[in-house]
Amino acid sequence: MQKTRTRKEQIDVLLLTGNKESCAPILSLLADKEMTFSVLPLERFFEMEDRLELIGTVVIDAAGIPADQRVECERIIRVLDAANIAVILLNSWVSLAAEKFGLLRQLQSASLGELWGRISANIAYRMRMQRQSSVADTERTEVETYTPPVMEDLHQQFEMAGRVQRDFLPKRLPDSDKMCWGAVFVPAQCVSGDIYDIARLDEQHIGFYIADAAGHSMPAALLTMFLKHALVMRETIGNHYRIFSPSRVLTNLNVGIAEQQLSGCQFATCCYCLLNTQSLQLTFARAGHPYPVLFRGDREPIQLKSRGSLLGIFPEAQFLHKTIRLQQGDKLFLYSDGAEEIIGRVDDAGSFSFNMEFSRMKKWTLKQMMERFEELVTNYLPQLNESDDVTAIGLEIL
């Protein structure tokens, strides 16, 4: 049951919705986790404006809000973003491409586990920002202005870190007469919170993945280095080896992150795929990551769906893998969430639809597709979240 609170009590989660009944599972989750929370219609948000310092994070259920309140919703997100309060937008009908909201995350069809992971991370971020603000206020009373003399050197170090990070990306892709590969890697800053790999595991297996560390800049980049080394695709014992299934790969990676007990509640998403190059059997698993996309013939692209929560939140989490058989002419496309606005969006009914420009790529070769995608990313970057890295992997069966 929701707790009654005084004016000065902390509110862990503020839920804005037009239909409280539809949010029953979320309210039950918050109650089970013993979180303090408040539920308000969107139009009453500004009653809370003088108490923003008490809010941990905000969840907006767009499906329960009238469409004529879209502008009001964007205005609220802008206010929260300026106050360093992270927002989770569920069932989004709101187009935010023209805005730069660094703390907004739109979830299309998240499980309660994924939602709880995002809420936990948002609250941890909020607490950290409040502590840093308190320290900064104290320091400002001692020193009016301070300009670090090493800023130029620091920028050079970030650029060097970015080059080192790129050294961990694959130098050559395993193209053959049966298939070809492509990749796009566009960091938002010198260093990236994304990492990918495409590796031949033996004569007939290739493992490939995209992983996305929470946050941005150096903390996220450091986590990608851990992900790169902790994601183990195969194990060699003496003269023998075994190739891990995608579900096993993600389970081991999740345990590895959780055991590190990283400060700041850091977590990651990942989509890992295992391809048998002889049978063209593709097995895939995901952990809170955007669904892979399959282009087949002249049909509309489809999402390859499997369930899996974020990495590093729940040590006991299970990751299920699914299997499909690829065909001649198929194209597979993996991407990080920085590209979601380019790929597609959820409509008013809660259904996902691909953007026309992206769907049009089904008629192109993989090389043409990846070149066009990178062009879209470059043109779209000024409208995207300035902290979003964009990474993509493409595979075509010739």
C-alpha cells in the first residue's frame, strides 16, 4: 500500500499517468520493493515543482495520457532534465527527436525486471548527483573561481583513451563467399559506452554482439573494457574446447558484473548471437537490449524477440535464447539504443513500427545499407541525445 507522507519526505518514484488502473503492476512492484511513490495525473505535475529536490526518478505512462497533452509532457521532461532527474517514458507516443534530453529513457515493451533495473539506476544516479552538488556548494564557499590548468591535457587524454578503445574493436570482419559483414561505430564523445565484436570461434561458428554500458563518457567506457574481457564465447581445456550458448554467455557475463559490485549502480545491455556458418542456424539472446532486426525478401523487417533483464542488476537473472534458420538473401541488423529514433517508434496503440527510411533498406545490399545508416546517424546526430553512442552490426547471407 502506498505510504502517506509529509511535505518534506523523499519520493523515490513519481508516476505520472492518465489511467492509474493500467499502472497496477508498476505500483505493485514499487510496493514490493518498499519504495516511496506518488501517483499524479500529468496536468498536476507542476504542483510538485517546488519539491523537485525530493524526487528520485519519474515514470510517465504515455499510454494513459491524452494525445493533446504531448506538448505538456515534453515541457515536464524538459523541467526534470534541467533538475537532473532521470525520466522513464513508457508506451511512448511522444516524438522527442528535436530535443536533447540527457536523462530520458524511452521503454517500448520492458519487463518489470528491466523497469526495476532502470528505476534503481536512476535513483542511484540522483543520489550521486545530490551528493556532488552538496560538495560543490561547499567548495564554492572556499574558492570563487577555479580554472584547471590541465584541461587541454585532459582532453588529449580522452582522445587517447578513445583511440585505445577502438583498438579493442575487430580489425577485420569474417567475410566469406557465403556471407558478408558490416559495422558502424559512432561515439557521441571521444570515448564510447558501446562495444561490439565479431569473432570466428571455430571452422563453423561465429559469435558476435553489441553491448551498451549505462551512462556515458569515461565511466561507461571503462565498463565496456570490462565487458569486452568478461564476455567469454568459448572455453578451451587442454586439447578440447566448448562453445557457450548465447544464454550461457549472458548468464556468465551478468554474474561477472554483479560480483564486481561496481560503484554507482552501473549496468549494461547486450545482444549476443551465435551463427553456425554451415547450417545458417542463428541462436540469439538479449539482456535489456534493442531487438535484432531481420530483413527477409520484400517483406517488412521483423524484430527477433527474446526476454532478458539488464546485466549487473540481478545476479540470479536468467537469459533465454531463441533459434532461427537464416536463408539466402537474409540481412540481420543489430544496433544500440542510441539509434532507436532512426529505427522506429511505438505508436498510440503500443505497437512498434519501423521508420519508412529504415524499412526501405530491405532492397539494398548490406554495404549500401550500412553506408546509408551511417549517413542517417551523421545527419540525425544534432537531434539525438547528445550522450548517445550509436553502434550497429550487419550480416547478409549471400
